[in-house]
Amino acid sequence: MRIASLNEAALIEELPALYELLLTDLRVGELLDERAEIDDGSGKEADLARAEARLAEAEEQLTTRRASQIDLRLERDGLKERRERDQHRLWQEAPSVHEAEALQANLQASALRLDEIATQLLDLDNRIEPLEHQREDEQRTRDELQAELSVVQANFAEQVKGIDAELRELHARRQAQVVTIAPVLLARYELIRSRRGDPGLVRVDGDTCEACHTQLTNYMQRMLQTGQRVQQCENCNTILYWVGEARRPQWDEELDGEELVVDDSGDE
Ligand SMILES: [Zn+2]
């Protein structure tokens, strides 16, 4: 703690550099917010995925129903041919009584089956037609969404180009800035920023902390004015960067050893 007071006085000299870092960080924050506001098309991508799923579902149903349609038509055509043959044999080929009975039973069975098939085919027609409309609708929706998505994505790429270039620049600037700041001060600043969503550092030239807008105690104001060590707001913990008038410490402030001890052990 005895050497700490020396270091802390030196840390005050680094506050302007820390303030420059803060400006960089604030700009990065602004740009990231701005970037997050720009539509990257993810909402439309989800719409498109849903439209494609509906289209695939309609197509699958159509395929299944058309396959049934083909099977039934083949069966129907086969039955019709067989009926032709049965009729022919019954009337033209003078079958025996036993044969004639069998042929008539066949004709009766095939007639019943043909009725069934006709009903089933009608039912399939009734289902296929709306499915075809649905598929056309889904195709149109998908095509529209695809077109809209490419526009949104192209706009996004165009709009973030400038932002991303500036972010890269700021990143490089930040890396150059952090090496000029004492690690202990930098770590404190970053901890405050991350923990509280606070700026981390605030410039003060009066009696108010500009981060939390509370009034500073007279004691804190004297500490800031005499500039012996880095101070943090007693209310919000933000590092206070004094840019107001400086004044010489009085003997009791200079020798305020107890305060140093308490703060050093309590803060770490
Ligand atoms: Zn504050």
C-alpha cells in the first residue's frame, strides 16, 4: 500500500488515454447497435423454409395420390378388357352351363369392382385438384420469398460494408490504445463496463457523477480535485476522470493513510 499510493498517482496520468479508449468503445457499441438494427433476412429465411416445407408436403401428397390414380386406372382398364372377353365367350362361344355360370359370376364381380374404382377415382380427382392449386400457391410464395430474400441480403451486405470497415478500424485502434494503459487500470475499467453496463469511465468537472447522476460527496470532490489517486463513484462504481480545476491537497488529505488501506483491500 505504501508503493500503491505512488502507482495510483501515476494511474491518474493515464485517465486521458483511458478516456480515448472509452470513446473507441462507445463508437463500437453504437456501430454494433446500428448493425443489429439492419435486417439481415433471417426472418425471411425462416418464412422461406416454412414455405418450402409446405410445398414439399403438397408435392408428396400429390405424388402419392397420382400413383394411386395410375394403379386404379390400370386395374379398371384390365377389368374392362376381361369383361369384353367374358362377354364374348358367354355370347359367342356357346359355353357349357357350368362355364356360363362362372362367366356370369365374373361379370358381376368385375362390375362391382368397376363401380368401386369409379368412386375411388372420383374421390382422388376431388383431392388432387385442390392439392394442385395449393402447390401452385406454395410455389408462387416460395419464388416471391426467394426474390425478396435476395434483395434483403444484398441490402444488408451493402449497408454493413461501411459499418464493418469502421469496426475493423476501431478494433485496430483499440489494440493500439490498450497497450498504453496500465493493465490494472484497464482491467478495472473493463470489469466495471461488463458488470454494470456502465461506461466504465466518466469525465467529471463538477459535483455530479455523469454516469449515475448522483451528487458526489464533498470528500470525493476534494479527492478528485487534489488528484492523489484514481477514484470511483461511490454510487455506481464508475471511474471518475476529473477534468475540473485542480487544487493542492491539504495536510490531512495527504496523510489520509487509513482511507488508502481500506480502499485497497476492499476493492480487490
Ligand atoms: Zn456514479
